Amino acid sequence: MNDSRSHIISSYTQESDFEQAINGNIAELWRTREEGYLKAFDKRSLYWMKLTSPEHNKAILVVNGRIECCSKYQELFYDLFQQGYDVYSYDHRGQGLSDRLIEDKQMGYVDEFDDYIKDLEQVVSHFDLSSYAKRFMLGHSMGGNIVTRYLQTHDATFDAVALSAPMFGVNLPWHLKPVATLLGQLLTAVYPKPTFAPGQVAYFPKPFEGNFLSQSDVRYHWFRGWYEQNPELKIGGASTRWVWQGLMACKQCYQMTRQIKVPLLVMQAGDDQIVANQAQVQFMKKLAKTHTQCAFKIIHEAKHELLFEKDEYRNQALDATLTFFNQY
């Protein structure tokens, strides 16, 4: 391992220090955040936060995934801040501390997937990162899809973007794949009141054993514990409408690759059971035909949540992201 790489890793939080850090340095930094709410295009309130230092001249906007929220990412924000980045983030409509959209506050729901993209546009304009020497974006899972759709439909002023296990397709049983979008649309039409998609249920803290998200015992238990302490953050399964809208957005990501002009890194979790890895491969093959500044990194044996994984996988994801950003 060369010196520069070991230098980077030495300053990420490691599992052996996690308990101490999350209750110590990480919590201390988290308490210094600025936070607030902004009004979305339809008057919904979106929660935002930022961690800044006058010494930093580069910024990173983190766009999280479904069921997530800013406070879940305290460790990541801390690690990025230590690397000299000001950190900006927000909670998507319908989750976290942003306005919930339907009566069942724990059902994953969105009217139109494009609403997420409009929200991101508003967040970017609200934060106004123009004074920074460098501006980056990091999107995870559903956030990776939202960031991709944003890049395809906006003149983005970011120097480079990284996606962690982006949702370009959903891991469905083989027999549902061909009909899933249509099925979601039909079920949404049949049940005017939002209902859970087939196989989706209300929030419950899935045990660590056999979970599809992370192999890091300490990080997984912390995140489940955090949601128990802050029940207002909980989001369970997705509605039929969310699935239908999400699958349509996946298709658009693939169809509009030639609209992406910003340097883009896509990181794949080798053992992902949540999103479809094959869809990421297809996306990259198509993107590479029209875009030279793109990179694909497979983190073998990692589960879906690369940024909450065991050190051996999480370190790789952070290294790949920061090394990619440093090139631009």
C-alpha cells in the first residue's frame, strides 16, 4: 500500500473506533451543523443541513437513498469534513425530517419521480456553492438515480460526481421483471389510496443476520438504534406508485446517458441484493460510448450500503470517491 493511500485511510473512522467516535468527535461535529427548511415547488418543507469551515475551499453535496436521512450519515459527513470538504445534504420529500406526503407516514411514496429532481435543483440553488474552488456530488442508491436524472436534465456546475450503488434497476424476482412497471402502474390505478407494493411492508428493524444492507455489525446496529431513538425518521416499504415511478426513472437514466457531461464515477457493490448490478453495467457500457470522463469501480463482496459497510469495503468506496474527485 503506497503512503498516500494509507494516509487517506488512516483518517477515516474505523469500526474498532466507531463507538467512541460516534459518541465523541462525530457527535461534536454534528452538533455544529447549520440546519433549516426550504419550501419546495409545491410548498412542501424540505429539511437541509450543512457543516462548513472557513478553511475549506471545496464542497460536497450528499444525496441519500430511500428510507434515509441526513442524520444517518453523521460518520460519512465527519470523514469528508476531515478530508477538507464542506458538507451539504438534505432529506428527500416524504422521508427523514422533510414533509411526509401521505397519511401513512412510514410508507415510501412520491407523486412523480421528477419531484425529487425538482427538489435537488432547488437545494442546489439554495446552497449556492459558487464561491468554492471545487464542487462535487455524491449520490447513494435512489439518490444515485436522482443525481443522474439531474445531470441529464440540468446544466450542472459540479466538477465531478460519484454514485454509490446507484438505482438504475431494482433487484426483482425474474418473473416480475418484465411486468413490474406495468404492474405498479395498474395497482396504483386500481387502489387510489396509496398501498404497499407486493412484498413491501411497514417499517421494522430487520435483524443484522441476513440483512441485505451491510456486513458491518457495529454500523448496522448503530443505524437501527438511531431510528429507534428517533422514530420520526422511520420509513418502511415502498408504495406501488413509488415502485412504478422509480422503475420509469431507471429507464430514463439508461435512455439519456448521452446528456451526461460531468465526470462520473459509478461504484458497484459486488454482492448487492437491493439494486440490479446488471443495470449499472449496461448503463456504463452505453455511457462510455459518448463520455470519456467516466469510471466504474466494483467493490467485490460488498453489500448495498457501501458507505455503511465493513471497513475493508467502505475504505475502498471512500478512496475511490476522493481519488476520483482529486483528478478534477
